[in-house]
Amino acid sequence: MKTSISIPDDLFESADALAEQMGMSRSALYANAVSEYVAKHRATNVTARLNEVYAAERTGLPESVTRAQARSVRLAEW
């Protein structure tokens, strides 16, 4: 499908140079970029939904253990 978009000149020039460097067409570059962006946000939506579902689930662990786990996660270096 053909479409028309407006982007800042400097972004266009950077994208054009990258497409050439990667040996791909400008259309392929934009299609890949949009595909990755959509996939990233789709994954974010799935994670958010799973967090909603599991937030209501009981772990079966004593509350003291759950609190200790939460504290250790906050302290962990990611």
C-alpha cells in the first residue's frame, strides 16, 4: 500500500542514509521500522494485560513472603 507521511528533514536524511548503508530501499526501512514499533507496543499491551490478570491472583504464599519478595525485587540491580 502506498502512503504519504510528513517527517522533519533531518530525520528523513538520516533514514535515507541508513537505508543506503544497509543496502535496502527507503520503503523497506520504513516498513521494518513501523513493524518493530508495532510489535514493541503489542508486547507492551500483552504485558500490561497479563499484569492485570495476575495482580488479582493469589500466590498461595504467606503475605510476609510476598512482601519480602517485593522488597528484594526493588533492591535488585536490573
